[in-house]
Amino acid sequence: MLLALEGIAGAGKSTLRDRILATAACEDIRLGHIGQFSWLSLEATRSIIGLRAGRPASSGVRAVAAVRRDLELHARHNLAPALSLGPVVADRLTLSTACLLALLHDRPVAHYVQQLAEVTAARADLIVLLTTEPELCHVRLYKRPTTLRFGEDRPTAARYADLYEQGANAWTEATGLPVLRHPCATEPDLDLLAAACLDRLRETAPDAART
């Protein structure tokens, strides 16, 4: 099983990921952990770094080509080997990339979701979209020692939140795969989300993934 944690910066993805990984370790479930990009193509990496910094590509077509190339490499060289050993949790994946493309290239996010969902080997079996309010996310980010990055200011974060909602709808329409939406604003929220994710992971973890 491939589980992708999605949402705007500060929504609680890292906190949820750490809770899931810690609980899986206590239960002797070999749970893999992977990032959003492969970084295996120099050309694609240059494009992705620009996009993440808020610089649109020369065209939306070039941007899609770059992220699709990276996603294909990610699926083949990173995701497939990791999934052969057991379930995997991803820090962001296809939905986050589609939202970034939509934000920078001014086309409906559904267009980019459909383009990236065609890389079937990288489709998450379950997406967990953290719908934490952007204002709370901003408060959390403000407490961090690092400066805000592109997309983390209040107006852009609010736009991102809307894009994630639209993208989640487009994802299920394009793939038929589920998206679990819930805020991660309180400790009970974290408990509920972690329990839901772990229940799904327990169902799919093969015996060989238990040490």
C-alpha cells in the first residue's frame, strides 16, 4: 500500500508521519518512508527547483513534462523497490505537485491531476488530505526558526488550500481512489488520523513486512 500525506505547509503532515512511523515501529511493521520527488533527472530537477521557488516554467507543457519525467523515475526506481518490502508512506506526492502546477501556470488543477494520474505506478492507494485551517498553519510556520518559503504566506496558502480541495475531487474522479480529508488541529485529530492510517496499513502489510 502507498499512503500519501497531503496538505499545505503547517497542516501537520510531518507530525502525522512521525506518529505513524513510530507506531508502526512499535508494532514491528516495516513501513517505508519516501519523499515527493525522485531527483534522478538533472533536467527535471532544475525545473522542479524553479517551480518550488515560485518560478513558472516557460510553458505549462514543459512543466508537466518535467514533473512527469521525475514521477516516472520515482515510481520505477524508488517507489517500486520500497513497496516490494511492505507499505510506504509518502510526504506529499502527486496531488501536491498538481496544485503547485495549477498555482503557477493558471490552469484548472483537475487538468494537472489528470496528467499526473496517468503515471499509474505512482498512484497512492489512499491520500490523506489534512484540511487544517490556513490561519492555524501560518501560526505554526511563524514559530519555526526558518524563514517562510514560497507558498507559505497567508494569501498563497489560502489559494493552495482551495486547490487541494479541488484537486482531491479531481483525483477521485480520475482514479476512483479515495481521499480521506480531516484537519490536524488538535491532539484528538492527530490520534484519529493516525489510527485511521494505521488500520489501513495493518490490513495491507504482508507477513514478510513484520519483523
